[in-house]
Amino acid sequence: MKAAEELFQEREKAREQEVDKANTLQKASTNQAETRRSESVSGGRQGGADVSRCALSKDVLNGSLKHSNGAPLDASDIKTASKDIRKFCH
């Protein structure tokens, strides 16, 4: 049977590995979000044609756009963009 100190060290090592893993995932997620924001295809504008509506919807879904007043996109924006993708992206 393992000594209490050995068990404690194993648990502490496992906890540190979980924290490191979570931090790595957080950094990767942040980097992806920053990359996506800079990849806007539509520039936040749609010209009325299906192609431009498709591009705008894709930008909404990939997170590269936000509202002109700086507010983040909400569930309604994402739902509308999803519908527009199906409708305008041929």
C-alpha cells in the first residue's frame, strides 16, 4: 500500500496536469477567436446579392464580426446567420 505522502504527490501532480491542460485549451481558444475576428470576408456589409449575404452570414458564424455599437453577437444573430447560410450559400 502506498504511503499517504505518495498518494498526495500523485494527486497533486494530476491536478497540476489538469490545470496546465485547461490553460493550454484556454490559450488556444483565445488565439482562434483573435484569428477569426481578423478574417472578415464581408467587411460587415452586404450588398443585397446572395453572395454578399452568404459572406456576411459566414462572418457572423465564425466570430469575425460584432455589432456596430460594439455589442457581442447573441443567439438570435447566430440563428439568423445559420438560416441565411442555408438560404443564400449555394
